[in-house]
Amino acid sequence: MNLSIVAYGNRILKQKCIQINENSQEIQDLITNMWETMENSNGCGLSSSQINKPLQLFIVDSQIIFENFDTQDQLLYFEKNDKGIRETFINAKIIDSSEETWEDYEGCLSIPGLSQKVKRPWRITIEYLNQNFIRQIKTFTGLTARIIQHEYDHTQGVLYIDHLKPLTKKMIESKLNKIVHGNIKTGYPMKFL
């Protein structure tokens, strides 16, 4: 089922999400619907808070980006033998990150039509449950780590624009207000205030 994505301005996007205590058919259906929603929106990540469910759950598909990049971009954004991931993250916790950082543009399905440069660690180690509720501890780098950090932030009530300098945020304020008031068109269903 293709779900509506919550637009910037909705309070749920600023809430810290709650843990998922058990696997259930409802959770599995939600994950399936999230993948369909993300793919139909041409996204590479989606948090459950973006579909109005404040749960510690997000999905990441950096594999599709890797496959669509040319060789030069693959080498720039992915380390050797890394071809991206398609993964579900439940109750995730970033347990380590590199001192090495890099800056690149980020966008968000909840903030359509905008992208800004955000500085993030190049490498992270994250503990989480996968879709089968099997505990994982994995290290990710490059673009995959960036997408994971972006989606993880959603579970903490943080948006990528919260990482911007005050002046930069001021410069995009009118565009953010257009989103809040629903004065923007997207190619996917959105839920405005």
C-alpha cells in the first residue's frame, strides 16, 4: 500500500520515536508498505515517523543509487566491494562514528524540493534488529552511512535541516513555509497540516 508522507511542519517529525517490542504481522505489513511507499516516491530511505507512525523503524536502499551511478561516482561515494544495501533497521542505535567527516547534499521526502549540504561522519557502526528481528552490529561507510544517519535522525526527532547553520536555515525559511502550508506539488501523496 502506497502511504502518504508527512510534510515538514507536522509535530510527529520532531518526536523521539518509541521502540518496537515485538515482531507482529502489523509490523511486517508496515515494513512492506514502507518499501512500496519509498519506491513509489523515488526515495532511498524512509522512517516510519514520515508515514505518521512514531516507531524506531526505518528502511534504507543505497543499492539503487549504486546501480544508477557511473563508475566515477561509485568510487567517490562507495568504498571498495560496497555495492550498497537494502535493509530494514528496527530499534537502531549508532554506537560508533568516525572522526573523518564529509559534506554532501541531502534531501528528504518530507521536505520536498529542497536539498542542503550536511556534514556527517564517513563511517558509522550501528546496532539494530533487521526485518526478522535478528540483532545486527554492522559498520557502514560513505553514502550508505549518510542515508542511515539521516533516517536514524528521524527516529530521534531530528531533521537534516536541524544540522544547518542558522543563516542557511533562515535563507530557506520561505520555502519551508510553503511546504508547511501545502503550497508545493510532489509526485507522491503527502499529508500536510
